Amino acid sequence: MIEKTTLAPVIRRAGEGEKRWFFGGGVFTWKLGGANEDISLIEVEMDGGKVTPIHTHPISESMWVLEGQIRYRINDDEHELDAGAFVMVPAGVPHAFTVTSPTAKVLAIQQTCEIESFYLGASEPFEGSACIVDFARIAQSGEENGGITIVGPPPF
């Protein structure tokens, strides 16, 4: 018989949650995640021009655009996403994005927390961070923790 742990309710108000600088660019605020949670929800605030290399994840990744505009590339197709748009990229599918507005805010959603160690290894506490973009730290965390495979440079 498998026992299921009962999770406690979680409430995060605006601005609440652990804030970290992600070395790919952007402030991550964890709304839900960790070993005791079923799902990962991260609010991400980014400046215009933020770009990602082409990469894959071993789990699907979803993004709900809350503010701003983002150009998303999935395989060889590009999509313009405005506030209110949603995208889901299945596990293993190459993708990348860039912020095309002055700023953007998204809710990053992953159905498990299994690759959270990648994000923690590719970020640092926001308080005191120099907020430097460092793709080498992203690749290093991917090699050490799994969770991402970089398959090409930014396509934009």
C-alpha cells in the first residue's frame, strides 16, 4: 500500500516567495515548489532583450505571460505571445525565447519539482546579487544537476 502525504495549503501574496537572481537573466520568485510540493510555480520578472539559448528539459515546461511580450521559438516555429497567452512545450522539445517588450512577467509552471535543483544551481539569492547574466553557470548547473540540455545558441 502506498501512502500519500497530505500537503498543507499554501498562500503566497503579491511579492511573497523566495526571490533569486537566475543567471539566464531575471528575478525568480518561488510561489510553489520544493521537495514537499506537487508542482513548481515561479513568477519571473525579466527585462527587454532577455534571451535564452535553444534548450530542452526532461519534463514539460509551461509559461503563462502575465505582462509584456515574448517571442517563443519551438523547434523551427516562432510565436509572438502577449499578456494572457500560454505556452506548453513537451519534454525533450527544443525551444528558446526572448523578451520583446521593455519588461515582462510570466508564471513558469512545471508539473513536478524534479528539476528544481537545476534552477537553484543556476541562481543565487536576489538580495546582494550583482544580477549578472552568465550562461556558463546555466550550463554548469545543467551538467551537475540535470534539468536542462543546451542544444544551441540563442536563435534571435
